[in-house]
Amino acid sequence: MERFKKVKLASILGITCNAFLLIIKSIIGVISGSQAMLADAFNSATDIIASIMTFIGNKIASEPSDDDHNLGHGKAEYIYSMLISIVMLLMAFSVFKDSFLSIIEQNKYTFSIWLVIVCMITIIVKFCLFVYTNKVSKKYNNLLLKANSKDHRNDCIITLFNLLSTLFAINNIYFFDGIVGIGIALWILITSIHIFKESYDILMDKSVGIETKNKVFEIINEHKEIENVIHFNSTPVGYQYQISFTICVDGNMSTFKSHDIANKLEKEISTKMKEIYLTVIHVNPVEKNVKKSTIKRKKK
């Protein structure tokens, strides 16, 4: 499937590029003693872990449905997204602690032109990764890549501040280095909480959004034979949703015709809405003049 191939490629690019950045940041950070650069190196380490988890989660999610998993393995994306957020959370606390101690102990480091060069390389690489992953995540509605793209974007901004702290060091202003390290830690923390919340909502079977639900009802409204809709339910299936509801039709209508309406409606919703994985419709015969409490017909 093209969706999973694109995510796989994006995760491999993420692993390769972040491994390269981790190596050069660590070397320059250790040589110069820059806490901000070392914090940035730790951030690249979390990016590698995130990309690996994206690769694994995507591979599992791409597996088709089977007897044990009737709705497929789509939720693997959200399980691994949650794991990514936990790793990022732990890393944020570690970076915060080291940066805070750097300010208290008034650590100094040696300015090097290589600090500037590494920052520039990081910004260019991360911006390219952000553009690519953001494009793919939007096209295929993938939370794993969405998390990665946000991380790449954040890294561009973080490294800009890192570059600024390096320039401050030229004038022997070192405290800003620790402040930037703390800023990086807080940024990682906020991002991790946001990713955790999105993953948690899906894993806890959060219902479909109001916008998607309205789209479903717009399609239903096109079928004038349907008098009412009750018992609307939705369940996340990976990046898509399974929905079910009961349609109320004229009790005098034949069983064949009423079920034919339901079958056509199921196919229509699946065709028009990519966010819907499966539609299950139950038919309920009622009196012709039943009150239309659920469906709101548009006034002509």
C-alpha cells in the first residue's frame, strides 16, 4: 500500500539524517563543552528513537486484518506514537536537569566556528525533513509522521536559539547557553504531551469529530426515504473510523427495498469519505409520520 511505503521511506530518512546529526553534535558539543549543543544532540537521539518507532509502528499497522484482529492493526500507529511521547518526556527531564545545573555551576565552554557550522547544517537538514514529512503526513493522515514533522519543525527553531547562544559566547556571555538548554527541554516536554494526548484519545476510542459526523449526515440527508437516524456510534480503527447507526424507514416498505437503501448508503459513505473504514447500518421500520428528531433537512 502506497501510504505505508511513503511512511516507511520517511522513517528511514529520519533515522539516517538524525544519526548523522547526533554524531556531529556530540563531537562538537563534547569538544567545546556547550550545554546547548549537547542538549541538541540528546534531542537528535530522541529523534532517532522516534523514527525507529515510526518504522516499527508503520510496519505493524500495515498488516491486513486477520481472525484475531478483525479491524486490522491500525492502532499500532497510536501505540508507538504514545511510546515516542514517553521517551521524549524522559529526555526532556534529563536535558532540563543538565541545563539547570549548567547555569547554577556557571559552566563555560570554548567558542568554535564548528558550533556555527553544525547549527547551520542542522537547520538545513531538519527543514528539508520537515517539508517532506509534513507533506506526507497531511496526504495520508498519519499521526506518527505528524509527530515527526512537528519534531523536525521544532528542531529548526531550537537550533536557531542554539546558534544564538553560540554567538553570545563570543562576548563571554555563557548563561544564555544553559537557558537555551532549558528552553529545548521545555519544548520537547510540550511536544511529548501533545503527542501523548492525541494517541490516548484514539486508544480510548474517542468518537469521530463533529465535522466528520456532519459530513455523514449530509450524505444521509440525500436519501429522502430515511425518516430518522438513531444510535449513531463510532470507533477509531487506526487513522480511520468504523461507524454504525440505525435508519428509520416507512414500516410499509418492503424488506428488500429498505435493506437496499442501507446497502447503497454504506457504499456511498465509504466511497465519499476516506476517513471512514467501515459503515454498519441497521434498518428499523417505523410509522410513516415518525418525528424527525435526528435528521435536520436543509431548507430549500
